[in-house]
Amino acid sequence: MPKKRSYLFINAKEGRDDTNTQTINEVGKKEDNRVRKHLLTAGLIVVLLALTAIPAITDDGENPEPPDEQKVPPSKTRGKSFVGHLLLVKKDADWIAMWPGTFGILKYNLNGSTFDFVFNGHGLEPKTGYSLIYYADPWPGNHPGALIDSGMTTNGGNLHLRGKGSVDLGIDLPHPDDENHPSQDPDLAGAKIWLVLSSDYEPETNSMTAWNPDAYLFEYDRIFYDDTDVPSNDGEG
């Protein structure tokens, strides 16, 4: 007995799907070629979508797949773009990035009168308050440091921050009083961006009040931001 095969025929005129089970012998050559053509077209569409898919940060709180660390754009201008991307990760006791794992991505403008940003974090503690901060060495990070935004994670441990889309920091990153400013240490220059527990941070003084690093995310690379409303601090920003 000939084997049975299911074919999906699309009625384009009436806009409905008709699924018919027929034997191979009952399917004429003309219909068989039409089915193969549909399958080939569908396969090409899938391949094209796969080739053009790029991990992206969304404005609506959607959760992109974790990016390959080698593919994360550097925190600097790319062509005519003035948007930086920063990966935040957990780090071990030796400050080595623990990747892959819990992570966050900060998308931000490299210069402007306000610090425009979008942040998405994933794999965090559910229903927990977190603060995205500029940590300016030394401890407790208030030299001068800054709170960028804060919020509560979802039941799934995701965090979406964008505030009103921007924050007026009033300073360049890093600030001259920061030990990581180029004028103090050219080899370690750049601002540290951390995601910490809101309960461990005092926003009025921009200070860390406790230390629970296993619950934090740290910058994979340091960043520069030029606040165009303030005089240049002779940094890289």
C-alpha cells in the first residue's frame, strides 16, 4: 500500500488553509511541483530571517536573547552613530567576568546635554529593587558618582529601565575626581557603570552603603560620556 503524506495547500483567493491527506499517487505532477515551490520559498524566507536577525535592545521591555560577548558593540562611536552599548555581567572575587550568565545591556548616547539611555537586565532576583549607577572610585563611589535610574524586577527577574528616556547628570563620565579619570590613571580610564541593589545604595549622597557583589552586575568595559552642557574635563569623552 502506498504511504500517505500530508500537504498544506494555501487558498490565496479565499485566505484560508486547506489540509488534505492524500496518497502520493493521487497528487498530480502539477500540484506536486507547486507544493515544492511553496516549500522552497518558505525555506528561503527562514534562511534570510536567520541571517538578518541581530540582537537588539528594545524600548518596550522585551527580552532579547543573551548576546555573544564577542559581538557586543564597543563603547565608542560606530561610523556615524553616537550610540554606545555596554554589557553588564557578574564578576567573581578576582573581578573576572562570569559569562555567559546573568546580564544586562545599556544602550546610551556618547554625548549630549542629557544622558539618554535604555537598560535591560535578565536573570536577576525577582521582585527586587535595583539601581543603575555611575560608581566613581574610591569607596563608597561618590566622587561624585550618580544615580542613573532605579526600578523593580518582574516575577521572571527581568528589569527594564529608561526613566523618561534621559537623565541630566550634569557631569562628564568619568568625572575628574574619579580615580578612573584619564588624568589620574590613563591605563584604567573610563567610568564604571554598576547595577546594584537599591537597598545597598543611598541616592542622596550617591554612596554605596553595603556590599553584596553576588547580587550586582558590573561593567564589562568602562565608558565615556561627554555632557555638552559642562566644560570639557580633558577626558576621552
